[in-house]
Amino acid sequence: MKVNKELVKGSTSTLILSLLNDRPMYGYELIKVMEERSNGIFSLKEGTLYPLLHSLEEQGVIEAYWGQGDTGRKRKYYRITKSGQAFMVEKKEEWSTFKGAVDDILGWERVSWE
């Protein structure tokens, strides 16, 4: 099932922070892990991901560093900062509140009015 791009767009930053809270990752790895864990719902293109990563870096919630990948190639890795962890918790709480309200409203659709 396709999901509206606006829904995806509104939650991508929080999802990236959550993934980076698990472990540092390089860009392509973030794309693959996000796609795997979401069963293909979150399928980001590099042209979407990298500007978002740069924006998060400018906000100070993630930082980039160069590291060696499994193949021996240098890769640019991203990791969450302390302020990024606090920001992520705030965004998760915000998302939980939003999701709860949506679930409450959508629950009315299951009520039979006959």
C-alpha cells in the first residue's frame, strides 16, 4: 500500500534520529535499514535523505564523522548527539500524542450506527 508523501515527510526526521540512537550509520545504510524495518513504506531517495541529514546536522542533533566501512572504504557516518537524544524523546512523545488522537478519531469509523 502506498502512503501519502506528506505523512512520510512529517515523520522522517524522528525516524532517522531513532535509527541513529541504535547505532551510527552511513547514509545508504540508513536508507536500507529504514526501508527494511518499515516493510518498504519508508523508501527514501538519496536526494531526500542527504539534505535532511545536513539540516539535522546544522540543528546540532546529529554529527558526521569519517570512518572505515566493512569493505575498507572510508564512509561518512552519522551519530545522534546528546541534544539529539533529548529532541528525539520530545518528538516521540509528540508523535505518540498525535497517533493517539488519530486512533481515537478513526475508532469512530468502526462504530455501527444502524
